[in-house]
Amino acid sequence: MQPISKIDWDKGDKDGLVSIGSHNLYLSVSGPDRKPGKPIVVLMQGLGSTIDEWVAVRKLVLPFARWLNYDRSGMGRSEGPDQTPPSISAASVAAELDILLKNAGIEPPFIVVAHSWGGYTSREFLELRPNDIVGMVFVDCNTEHIFDGGAWGWDVFYPVLGGQDFVETTGLATSHVLSQEEWKAFKDEQANPRHQATEAAEMQAVPNDRLALASKKQLEKLPLKDYPVSVIIADTPEDFQKIYYFGVAAGNGTEEERALFRKCLDRWREMNEDWQRELLRLSRLSRSIRLHCSHNVQLLQPQSIVKEIQWTIDSCR
């Protein structure tokens, strides 16, 4: 694929590489032709996630909305810098998306769909484009208060995690809705060493991402005013309960490390819904739904995400 420019991204199904200066990112836009002033749905995936995970959602959205997805630097079909940086912040991801959209000539308004770590990247994008976003759908997203006020987080989980495969341990490998071919594409990308290096760099920045977002105090400013916000809350703590049982059965972690894991997990289970419902404070027009579903909603219940996208589009008219 060669870098592309001067394409009308508002009509037809288009995809290709777009320069952000240092390298090119893969961009794909599809769905009904866009009329002037109408929003386009922009996807911001979670940590270590590519557009391959979102094909089921995309199929369901295309009949009624213009859909834009892209792969971040070093992921999927996108190029990366000559050398993967040791840390990739949510703010830098948002800045690259900002450049991508401007260089492709894709104009606002935008409706942003975010998942997991995308809760950080999307709100950093909101910080850059406060007047251009007319709706947001948060799919089981991280917030600035997750694991706040204690010795929580990945460092607590690692000793019990060991080398287990999240996809296999949580049952995602057998419960997803993708076709065999789509699932293979997802798994092949996850196994790519370049992808793994980029994911590790994104993971490295997560603690600072949380602090950086907290300093902006968005939850106190009502940045989306009366534009719609939907918050989808899944049961990620249940995923980590399965991980805990698997890790213990494998002999991972000391008794102290297991006890700390349980303490963190209990706190997460207690506060998960409250932490995510804080996102409702971004707008006066907001709603939340609770799913009996694990973290990767896009692979398990895509129709639930699509329903909230439809509500957001209808509400911002």
C-alpha cells in the first residue's frame, strides 16, 4: 500500500495509508455517504487492540452510520516509528489521531467509541478537540480513578498471572462471535512481535496516563455539555477472578501476593460500576447500561455497543 492523499473520505468505502509526518497510519472509512454536518463514528480501541477485534461491531453499524477505524502506530496495518519507544502515552495516541484526521481532510463532527484504555486516549482526544465531538460511547473504559487510593494495578496481578493467556483463561477463545477467518486474523496480529512490543510500550504508560487525565479535571467541567454520553459497564473483575483461580492452580505467586491480588480484586468489584459511572459527568445527557458480559464486549455482545451508538446518533441530532 502506498501513502494516499486528497481522497473524499465522506463517500464510498475507502482505506489506505495516510501520513502523519514521521510514518503512515492505516485508515478505513465505510458506511452510508456522509452528508454535510453529519457526524462520523470514530473508533478508539483498547490497549494492544486493533481494528481486527471490531469487525462484528462495524458490520452492524454500517447500515446506518459512517464508520471510521484506524490502527495505531506499530499496530495492525499501520507503520510505526523506526524504533518502538519505551513508553506510548494516551496523549500521544490522541495527538496522532488528531494529525491523521487533519491530514486525511476528515472534518468534524465526531462521535467517539472508546474501549478499555481507549477511555484515556479518547478523553485526551476530547481535550484536543473539545468543540468537535458531539457524542461518546464508553465501552468498559478505564477512568482516572480506577485503582486510585491504594497499591492496586498490574504490578499486583503479575505474580499470579504468570504466563497464562488472557484469551484462553477467560473463555474468550470459545465465546467470541467472530468467524473462523476473523478470529485467525485477530490471533495472528496478537502474536506479531512488533504488535507485542507496541502493546508493552502502551502498558508502560498507563499509570502516568491516569495521573495526566486526572490533572485535567474533565469530570468537573462538563466538557460535552448536552451532547450524549453512553457508558457500557461490563464485568472485568470476573475475568480476573478466573485468572486468579488459574494462576493459583498453576502455583503462581506467594501467599502474600495472592492475598494482595484478592484485596485488589475485591476493591475493583466493589467500585467498578461507580468508577465508570463517573463518566456520566462529562455531559448533562448521559446514560449507563450494565452487561453480564466480560471485558471484550466487542467480541461477545457487539449488538449492545451498536444499540448505544444508535442512541448517541439519535440523541445528538
